[in-house]
Amino acid sequence: MKLIAAMSGGVDSAVAAARAVDLGHEVVGVHLALSSNPQKYRSGARGCCTIEDSHDARRAADVIGIPFYIWDMAEEFHEGVVENFIAEYSIGRTPNPCLRCNEKIKFAAVLDRARALGFDGVVTGHYAQMKESSQGRLMYRAADPAKDQSYVLAVLNTEQLAGAHFPLGDTVKSDTRKEAKSRGLYVANKPDSHDICFVPSGDNAGWLRERLGSESGPIVDEAGVKLGEHQGAYTYTIGQRRGLGITIPAAGGEPRYVLKIEPKTNTVVVGDHEALAVNKITGEKVIWCGPVPAGFEVHRGFAQVRAHGTPLECSYQHDGETIVVCLDQPLYGLATGQGLVIYDDDRVVGSATVSATE
Amino acid sequence: MSIYFDHAATTPLSEAAAAALIEQMRKLGNASSLHTPGRSVRKDVEEARELIGQLVGAAPSEIVFTGSGTEANNLAIKGFYWKARDLNPRCKVIVISEFEHHAILDPVEWLEEHEGAEIIRIPITATGFVDLNFLSEVVATRGDEIAVIAVMHSNNEIGTIQPIAEIVKIAGDIPVHSDAVQSFGKVDFNFAELGLTSATISAHKIGGPLGVAALVLRRGLDVTPILHGGGQERDIRSGTLNAPAIVSFAAAAKNTIGSMAANDQKVRALKAELIAALTTEIPDIRVNGAQSPSLPGIVNLTFPGTESDGLLLLLDAEGIACSTGSACSAGVPRPSHVLLAMGISERDARSSLRFSLGISNTSAEIAKLASVISAVVDRARAALART
């Protein structure tokens, strides 16, 4: 096959590209320029599209012996990921930009372009496994549970999955590093990237404040009694306990958590831990990563709401547009906007965006 | 077998230049040393200087060797600016053509940002020439404030040759610098006849080695140096003389200028062939810039409905090397400022490729390009259409 290897400049995508070559594919490396004004250097584990990263990706491609180009996806990334991130926060939701990037950039804009240019698919260094079945390609959790990235890939529909190749799904991360070293890849010891790549300082709250303002407003309890002031409601997350700056203690002395963010009234609502309990989750924008489960029927499975969250046993049913998940045990602290991913054991069934919780 | 259509970027090292380079590299001695080995290397360097001077129409003492064309351009622009400003604080205007190479644009913009320079850009006509009426007007109204005028002898992306003699006439006493790296060795270029104050020429554009170029600088005129040290080159440029590269540069210049007329004829015919063949395959391509007066080998084409980086990837996969305009520091292709200056839309500028031919190219290579171009353009069009 002819494949485009998306190369971030990190160790995973470099080894993935090398393995694709070993498998006999004709591979072309592409580094995505996602910022129109890239930083020169990485700072620690943050950022993934600095000039230094693009240089590292080029060197890895040289060592592997494949052509290498840089594709400018800055505009698509800004529109599809960064603007969505800001818009979601502005309506009081907590988005996951990595899901959006996989959905709109890596396996949409890049895959479409690759296909138009005559390639069959895209190789990335993501950790997830693909298995061919009578129902087409199915996606499973990675062999390395610590690195499993199936959660952020659960936004790929069957057509996107057909063009997605994850050669590292069966490998544990430490082996990837060893392999990079034995292949002579300079990036073997490069730190993993974490956090949000377009917030290079790592200060999400400050980054959001710059874009959405820092208008102060009340922090109230569930009864509406004002307990303090916040500096920009967007900078809080559901379930957050620290940094609330509340000076009036709760009657029983128990800690208080952010329960709700109300952008219209610029209010942050806090309450006790029990008030964070969620038993029922409604999700919208449903994407199925394989066969569609029968509608209006109850299915059993596992729900996961964070990248490395615990899979929670649940029952779920859908009507084609929305999905409703009933958890066997309550979950504490879930924001609207988060990604909801359904698993059947280790197989990714599909995903949705959390729109309501009860 | 790779087909190389990017001679404006760099050229294959000629046999004469390679032989001279290797021979000189084996020779011991610093050209600034006083002993016998030093004097021997100095002799080689000075013979090279005399030869290059003769070929470029300048006195030997007017050749200042540098490490690159970029360095020579920086030396001229910054040197003239600082010199003029020190003599007269009002003298802070730098006049350049709007489509200069980054080796001129960037030092000028740096001087604007850090040293208080004011930039006046001469507009470019739709066919790719500087607007002389505009320049006359600027010189008439602001002449006493102008530190230097810089206009390239020929444009590196579209190949048009600029009216340097007229510019020098309009400039009067104002220093005129011309970046001639694309012209020297390919078309007539005579420093003295043009009446220039300074010019840049470079070895690797004419079959010479990388890492050596020269600022041709009028005798008796000094500019403020950038590099300070031993003052090896007229006290204007410091650094141990790179004798092997300098000697090889002279060999390349002699070789290429010796056959310039024949090369011109051959390369120009290949260019016409390329334009005709591609137009047959893709009737809606457009040639950017006038074909006369122009360099023999450069042709810039717009392929409507494509993105040039897609074209480049697909042609590269077919073993054909050509070029988009320029890339930013991250390596992202940018719409060419040269094409934008000519009034070409950003969309069309993003759909353009430069093919630059040299004497080693053949009709068979052009036929190969013509045989793949339709499929390549179709794919590139599909890739753009998906957005």
C-alpha cells in the first residue's frame, strides 16, 4: 500500500513509520504544521509542532529512508480544534481537543488529502489495535494499558478506520523506545508529549482567560448562597476542588467541588462530593467505530469518559442520534463536552459527546 | 534516475571546479602567512581574484570574497546603510524592489526594525519588471535621504532581467547594489559597464562549490564590516581565506563563462520545449513573467486548481525535482512574494512551480515530465478540491 506517515517528531510516530516500511508499504512522511506561528523549541513535554519537532521528524524520515514533506494544516487546525475548544468552554463545557484533532485533522483533512494524492491511508504512532473481521476493521485497546489511546481514536467512523494504520498497537512503550534506539532514531529518548499542544505554557486557565476574558462572578452553593468570587468561570472544571478560594466553610466542614458552570450568569456552582454523582449520561454526535448496535435496545458494555479513565460497567441504548448510558455504579464529576466512549470488553464500539448528566 | 529541474537553487559541481577544489584542499598554507607555503596559497587566491574580476568586469581589488551570497548581500546593505547614516543622520531610506530575494529583504527589514531604517519598495509590473517611473519619483523627492538602492539583476523565481543600467542612471550619486547570483555566468553581466556600486555573485549557482561568494565593491569605497577579525578582505571582511573554494569558484566561472553563448542557446531551447510540452498537456497553465529579457533556464508556471506542495510531492515521487516559491522557517510552503508583487492572486501563487533548467538537462527529461504531468495535476486538483 501507499501510506502517508504522520510524523510529529516524537518517538512513536517515527517507529510507526519505520514499521510500515518494514511491512513493505510505500511510505511518505509528513509533518503537520498546526500553528501558523510555531515556537522554536519544545519546552518540556508540551507542544508538538515546534520548529525543533519538525526538524526531528525530518531526521527520523531520513534515517528510515523515506521522503518527507511538511503539510500546512494550521488553518484547518485552528478552525476545527482551537476554535471548537474555545467555543465549548464559552458555553460551560469541557472539550477534549485531542479527540477533535483526530476526528477533523489527522483522519479527515490529512486522510482525505492523502487519498486524493493517490495514497491508501495514514499511519500514526497511536497505541490502539486494529483487527480485520467479517464486519470490517474493528478497533481494540492497545496491548499497553498505560499507553492505550483508543479513547481519543473513538471518533473515527468506519470509513476513517479503513484508512488508519496503527503499527504500535501491540507494543509496550518501553519496547518502542528500545526499538527506536536500535533503529538509530535520535528521538528514542525524547519525552512524551502531554497536555494541550496549542497551549505551550501549559496554563490552560490563563490561556482561556486571555481569549474569553476574566470577568469575575459569584461562586454559589446549590441553594444559590454566594460563597466567593471567581476570576473567569471558564477556567473551572467540574469536580475541581482546589483553588476555589472559598473562605466560608461548609456546615459539616466537608470539602466542596465545582458542580456546574453557568456561562450565561457567569456563575460557578459548588457542592459536596455526593452532588457530583452521575448515574445517567446522555451523549450526542454519536460515532460508531464498527457495526451499529441495534437501536432502541438495551446493550451491555463499558463507558469511559477520560483518556485514561476507568471503564465503567453500564447499559446503553441509542436512537440513532443520541445515546443514553446508565452506569451500574455512580461516577463522580463529569462535565458536558467530555468524550464518552463505549467499549465491548476491549473493542471500541463508538463515542459521543456528553450533553447531559443526571 | 532523478531529473533535476532546480538549477536556480544550486547546480552540479563542474569537473573543472571539482578538480581545482580537491587539488587546492591538499595544499598547505594560510594565504595570510608570510612564509613560502603561505605566499604560495596567496598567489593562488590572487590569481583566482584576478580571473573572477576579469570575468565580472571589475578590478581584482574590487572582489571581496565572502562565505555566501547572503553574507555579501548583508555586507552591502548594512554596510552602505551604516556608512551613509553615520555621515548624514537623515540618510535612512533604503530603496529595494518589491521582489528581492530574502537575502536582501530580511537584512533590510532587520534594519527597519532595529536600526531606524525606512524601506521604500519599488512596485513590480505584471510582467515582472521594476517600475522605473516610481523609482525616478522617489529619487527626485527623497534622493538626499536614500542610503542605498538594491535591485536584483535577475529574479530568481521568474527569471526576468531588470533594467539595472537605467536604475544606475536614475540613482545618480546614490549607491546601487545588485544581487546578481542568478545572472553571473548565465547572461551578460559587467560590473563596470553597468556602473554599479556593488554586486553579489556566488559560486554554487554556476557549477562551483558551496560556501563561497563575492561582493563586488567599487574601488575606494568602504562599507562598515559585519565580521570583525583579521581584516583579510580589504578590512571589510574577516576570516581565513577559503582558498580551495575561491580557486574552485574561479575555475567554475571560467568554465561556465567560456561556454556561455552556447549554454544560453541550449538551455533557452529546452525552456521553450518545456513550456510547449506542458501547455499541450495542461492547456490552462500560465507562464508567469515576461520571457524577454530573461534568464535562459527559469520558468515559473501556475497550474490552476492545484496546490504547489501537492504537485511537488507527486513530481518528486516520479523522480522529478522542481521548486515552490519559498518556505517559512518551519518548512511550510508560503505563497511566493515575487508572484504576489506581480499582482498574481494568493490562490494562483499557491498553485505555482518553478522549473530551472541547466546545461545537463535533456529533451528526454522534458518528455518524461510531459508524460507524467497530466496525472500529477489531476491528483493535485483532486487533493485541493477536497477542501
